[in-house]
Amino acid sequence: MQYAIEGVSRTPEIFSQTLSPTVSVLVPARNEAENIPILLAKVAKAFDALGLDGRAELVLIDDGSTDGTGDVAASQAIAYPFLRLIRHRRNLGLTAALRSGFRAVTGDLIIFLPADLESDPEEDIPKLLHKLAEGYDVVAGWRQGRADGKTFASGIYNTVSRRLFKVQAHDMNWIKAFRREVLLTLPPLRSDWHRFLLMIAAQQGYRIGEVATHWYPRRAGRSKYGFSRIPISLLDVLVVKFLLAFSQAPMRFFGGLGLAALSLSGITAVYLLLLYLLTQTQQRPIFWAAGGLALAGLLLILVGFIAELIVSQAEQIKEMEWRLDTFMAESGYRQKPGFSPGQPSSSASAAAADPASTSP
């Protein structure tokens, strides 16, 4: 059975030798040394079950761990040749870890999993990939049986996000799978914006799917996320909504506010004029307020023009980058990176030889 999306024909048999897609599993980790061996074993079983030998990799980002997470992973490189290790010298946060991973992955299909084993890779990797095969561009996991004390707060966040962004997914911040083209079109992610990958992808017109997955209690270590992040997350939701709604047409926002301020100023001026003509009285505080509204309206419209110029320049830069990439691809200067079946990845081998190695 074929699936066609925007002119692209896709087939559910994504693991067939004719299509031969490569799969990258992206795992950020901080102080998860005890979980790493189990994680690698489960990922290996998932790859074997799917017949992905030589066509899959696991990119592990050690985000400034202090418990030897990177060393434990490096020691496993020979046993698991699909492993690639990236190390941050200090903790940069989950979004920065994902950015490093996005730049490093080479697969056609990219899966994001946590290192804490609250998701079981052996179960969830096949689920996510098979859902992608149904024609979706992004697939989100939906935690079942969650019992970590954060269900209520997470429910509020997910409900607000669904209403604002019209994304029909129950769990915005859980495991995900993407087609590579989705990641290539993502805008630069600011700090903590990993939460909004689904919303941004939906805004760009990609099809979002969902699959139920089981939640497991953490085996070792402790959670890096507390309740203090909830207010920040809700504020970030509003910021992202604003940027997605008005980043391509800022004059609609600033110009709209400016016109509203000018209109209110004009109505106030008419009121003051009629008041003076009929009663010969003056209301100086209201007069100055009307003047302030007029000035604010003009400034907002001016900001809108400046923002439009910035957006226009950004679009021209994107067009130039696209033309340059196209030229270099046609000239043979760039080739898509791939796997060497049966050979350990260079990153993992280097990490095994030198545990202190880092990547920029």
C-alpha cells in the first residue's frame, strides 16, 4: 500500500532493501552512567529486530556529566559499533544537546529518546518507525501509565499548547521521530525550545502522528526537571506562539497595535475638541494622554517597518544559502554522509581510544 504526501510517494515497508533508509537515534544524557549500558543493549536489540544492521546509529550527547557518563559510553564503543559519542565540556542544557545531535546525525529517520529509560527503546523505536511509515512526517509518543507526580502540570501545559497551536497531540514533551527533511527546515532553537518541536513542525505544514507508549519509572539517577520549570514553560509557549504567528509578517502585529493606538488617540482628540466647543473647558491630562497614544502609535508602526526590513533581509539570506547549497550539490562538492556497514563509526572509535575526547 502506498502513501502519497505532497507529491512524494511513500511505502510502509520502510525497512526494505530497496528503500534502505538509515536511522539515527539521538539520546542526550547528563549524569546517566548507570543507565547507559542498559540503554545501549536495548537499542541494539531494537536495531537487530528491525534488520537495521549497518543502517542505524545511536548518537549519544554527554551534556557535561560529572558521573562518568561519557567514559561509560566510550567503553562500550567496541561492543556497539553503531555508537557515536559527542561530549560537551560543561552542561549546556537539553536544547543545546539536541542542536549538537541534529548537526551530527546522518540518518533519513531521526528518533529522539531520553537516557533515563522511562522510555523502553526496544519497544518504542519500532513503534515510532512503523508510525512514520504510515505517511507521517513527525511522530510523537504518548505516555501511558505515567506516575511521576507531574501528570497534572503536564496536562495543563499540553492543553494550553493544543489550544494555541492546534496540534492534536496529547504529549508534547515525550519521545519523537522525524523525517530528516523536518529537521533541515527547523529554525534555530533557543534555550529550552526543544519543547516546541511539534508546534513548529505543525506550523510548517508537516503531518503529525501519535503513538501510545508505556512509561517506566526511572531505573537510576534522578530527574533533571522540577516543578519550577512549569511557569517558564508557559511563558515560552506564549513567546513561541507570537513568533510563529507574526515572525513572517511583523507589521500585522506592530502595525495593528499602532493603528489601534492612533485610532484611540483620534477619538480622544475629537472628544476633547467637542468638550471645548460646547463647555469651554479643557482636560489637560486627557490631552497629554491622547498625545502619548499618538506618539506610541507612530513608534509602533515604525517598529513594524524596521521588523519587515529585517525579515526581508533574513529571507534573502535564506535564498542565497539555498542557491549556494544547490550549486555546491550540483557541482559535487557535497555528498550526503552515510554509514559504512559493519564498520565502527569514527566518533565512537575515537571516543573509545581517548575517553577525554570532546567534540565542539
